Amino acid sequence: MDAEKREGEKGCSNEISGPFQPTWESLANYEVPQWYQDAKFGIFIHWGVYSVPAFGSEWYPRNMYIKNSKEYKHHIDTYGQHTEFGYKEFIPQLTAANFDPKSWAELFHESGARYVVPVAEHHDGFAMYNTSYSEWSAPKMGPKRDVIGDLANAIREKGMVCGVSFHRAEHWWFYHGGKSFPSDVQDPMYEDFYGPAELDSKQPDEKFLEDWLSRCCELVDKYRPQVFYFDWWIEQPAFKPYLKEFAAYYYNSAAEWGQGVTLNYKLEAFPEGCAVLDMERAHLDNIRTLFWQTDTSVSRNSWGYIKGQDYKKSKDLICDLLDVVSKNGTLLLNIGPMPDGTIPQEEQDLLRQMGEWLKINGSAIYGTRPWKMYGEGPSSAGGGSDKPHAPFTSGDIRFTVGDEALFATALSWPKDGKLTIAALGSNLSVSIADVTVLGHDVKVEWKRDDSGLHVTSVPHPPIDPTEAMTCTLKIVATRHSDWT
């Protein structure tokens, strides 16, 4: 792993000096950038060759090689035997004919997102960026363009931060099923794409790990992402020294750029404080002292495009956002474009509804910090954003602090015009000067007693359901410091 052990372009070949060394002790000095803590809402994009079959999920390329899986059966019935039509045959159909980075960026801007994280390479091993380590990439096949580069430019032009998601680690074992029966996975001609196709119980070897590190550093050097997202398999023991080297390289590169960056990990791949924890389709039960992220999707059944998506409602997504932010987190919301680069209309609608809500209620989200408690009410939303739970009521409140006020958002609009917040009763040693409802100019009547703050004249919700789904109170104290 030392520089002298590497040859050519192996590993992070461009040595960059800086404040970080590849040790956990040094990496513990990492500080989460303020822009990230203020942003609160980002867009995740799963778009790749797996969008072409549009069946099952983005794991189609693995499952189509697992005998008796629904994808395996579908593949044979639809496309024929795996020796004649393998996963690689889908690549030309990833045309990107309607891919317009500027219109994508405009939509993300309309959604109210502050950062965007496209998948640079998923488990399938097809790079959506200009890599020098493989011919199996978007500039050379399929779209015939540098998707990540074009998108990064458009995102930054709209004033948003661009990151990347990199899932190369899982490629070690992704196509292993194709070795159990005749398939193109076993053809030496395609080893560069399908290999190594090992068992997931086997630790990756040095060759694979050095290549993985090289590709990580290449993404940093070519695209300067301010978010670098890893999926879960990097927590394998063999990755540990490489993770330390990459993190030091990334953080030192950012110091050279003069920009704050964040590195996302799952489970226990990094020690706490060395990077930012991400939780997939999950929430916390309470406020986390360290800043964190949850990633979820607009649909329940797939991250990539498939036919028959089970879409969530915009209210569900907004309540996810409120819950995560109240607990010191940020929400990364995924979409799945079609093979030609069209973002499905349902997904466009959901993003625009998020944006309309944020135009009114954004001061309760952007730049806020948690209060002493995340909220009150019957639902904590902990454990999983996609798990069924009882409908939120006007008694479910989420708190945030910002803009010289405490924001208390009811996760459902009070139908009777009355709203009680138990945590803000007269026994709380804070003098409240004013209470207003975001998006309304009418005077709000309120009173306090030992049982809570009682707002007795919440205005009628607007006709537009995207505005009426939640009700946010802006509560101003005599001294703002009383909230912090």
C-alpha cells in the first residue's frame, strides 16, 4: 500500500500533501462542512444499464444470473439464453437520446435540493463517467458521452453542489451466479466487465483493491465531487487500509481545492467522526449528536427505473424530510431515469411538489439545527421510512431552530383549526413573543398554560394539497438565545 509498492496508475498515484494522514486518529479531525449541514435536501440518481430491462430492480444484472430467480426466468422468456443475450447486450439500449443535463438540473433546482449525487458506477461495473481503467463506460458505449461530467457542469451552473456515488466494491461478487451455468460471464473476452465474479464470502484480493482505490481517486481528480457516497460492502476487513488512504487523499484534495467535502458510509465502515453515516431507507429514533444522512427513494420497490414503480406520495417524502432534519440529518432522495434519459413524469411531479412546499416552509429546513428535542406525538418514524405506520396526525410535531425562531411543524394540517404543542407550555422558561403560520399573513390567536402552547385559530389550509399537507408554526421568543 505504500507509494513505492504501486506502479503506474495504481492507487492514488498523485501524492497530495495536506493536514490528513491515512490513520483513524488523523481522520478523526475531519469536520462536516457547513454547506452540507445547511443543505438538508439532496437528489440521488440511479441511472445505468440496469434501467434498460426495467424489471425487478437495479439488481437485475445480478439476479438474471441466479437460477430460478424471477429475473432469471424473465430474462430467458424475454431475451433468450444467457450465452446468446447477456447483460452486456443491454448497453446499446442505454441511448440517453433525451438526456438533457440542463433540464435535469433545472428540475432539481425547482425541487429545492441543494446537492445532487448521481451514481458514477453501480454494482454492475458500467461506469457512467470517463474512466481510464475500463472500456466499459458511457463515453465509449451506450450513451457515448461523459454523463457524470456533463451533469456535474449543469448542476454547478444552477448553484447546487455535485457529488458522486461509487459502488465498485460490490462488483467483486456481483456476477458470481453466472459461473454456475453456461453464460457470457464465463467468456474470457468479457472478463474485464464481468470479473472477478467471486463469492461474496471471499475477501477481495490486492489487485482488486488497488484497482478500486485507483478508480476512487480518479473520480476525485476528474470531477472534484463534494460528496462521495459508498455503499455498504466497503466495511469488509480487506478494505480498511484502503479506506484510510482514500479518505486522507480525498480530504487533502478538498483542502487543496478550498472546498468542504463529505464522505458517506454505512454501518460501521468508518469510525464515528471520520466520515458521515448514511442510513438506507431508515430513520433514527432520536437526535444524533453527529450529523448524518438518510437515503431513500421516491418509490418503494426499486432505486433504478422499472415498469410498475410503487411511488410514494409527496406528503410521505416531506414528512421524511422533516423527521430527518429534526434529528440532525439530511435527506438524499433518489430518482430513476428511463434508458433514454427521460425522468418519469410521476417523479418530476413529486420533485416539483417538494419544491412548492419548500418555497413556503424552507425556513424550517434550510440552515436549521435541532432543538433540545426532535418532536412530540405518537410517531417517532424511527426504524424505516418505508415501513407501514399509522398516518401522521396534527399531534405529530417536529422541531427545528433557525432564522431567529423555533419552527414547530405538524405533520398533518389540524382540521379544526386548533393545534396544541405540549413541549411549549408555560412551564418552559421561554418567553414567547409571537406565533405565525408559514405561508399565511393572517393573525394567529394563541395562549399558553401548563399543558402546552395552544394555537386556536390556525387558518384554513390552501386548496393546493402540496401546501396543505403540513402546518409549520414560526415561534419567536423574546430572546432568540432561548431556543439555542
